[in-house]
Amino acid sequence: MDEREMYAEMNALLGSIAKAFDLEPQEAARAVEAGEVGIEMREDFRGERYLAAQYRGRSAQIYQGAIKRPPESMTSPSNS
């Protein structure tokens, strides 16, 4: 992988994280650099690989070409 390809891949990853958590790309990069975003490689029940990402109590599954999020009630604290 040449350096340009590596940066393209990194930009794609940061863009996906930004989209998953409704952040600006620069904010996503800052959060990753600060260790605020947790990322783990996983595989779903169909054998498809994805990134399990966590940020400030929220989570998302980042697939190539798709982002899945649990319902808000499962990721946000209840106000009751």
C-alpha cells in the first residue's frame, strides 16, 4: 500500500466515524487522536466483518458501505 492509498483509507475511516456519530470530520479525527473513540474489528452472524465503534456512550456498527446503530433507547440513558 502506498502512502496516498493509506491516507485515502484513513480518511474513509474517519469519514465513517464522523457519519456514524454525527460529527464533523475534524471533530472525529480529534476524538480518535484523544482516545475517545473505541474501535474493535468484529464479525456478524452472516460472517460479514465490521467495526464496532463507541463514542460517548453511543455505539455503531460500521460496515463497508453501511452504518448500523442500535435504537436510541438502547444507547441513551433514560430520563425516568
